[in-house]
Amino acid sequence: RSRPGDRGSVQLWFGGGTEVLVTDAGRELIGDGNRPAVRYDGRTDESAFQVWISDDVARVPLRMRAKTKLGVIEADLVHYEAPPE
């Protein structure tokens, strides 16, 4: 589990794979207002982005926002069913 200010790296594929440094920007409630999530902020050479990951064992990506040369791209996970254990 990361804490606000912790840094790490992720692999992103926006037309090609690249490793990007991200920073834990804190916990937030998103979606219907009761989904706890961790927001990670990062930057590529061409854009800034935020990714919200569920703050639980599953660590499911719930939301993504990227500011690019072409505008803002946003995506929200609308449905997810955990696989049976």
C-alpha cells in the first residue's frame, strides 16, 4: 500500500509502451460517492494524467484522465465483477 507522496512506476501504452513515474496523490471517494480509491498522478513527455485505483485488495482501475495535445481524455469503469475465488 502506498501513502500520499510515495512514488512508483507503471507501464503505459498510448500508441507505444513507456514506463512512467507516478505519485500517490491521496485517497478519494469516486463513482457513486462511496467507492474508496487512491489517485496516482503522472506525466509522460506529451501529457499529464491521473489514475484512480480501488483502495482494496483487488486494486481495480476505476477512472483515468489524461490531458493531451488533442484535449482531455476521460474514462470510468462502469461495471466490474470480481472473479470467484
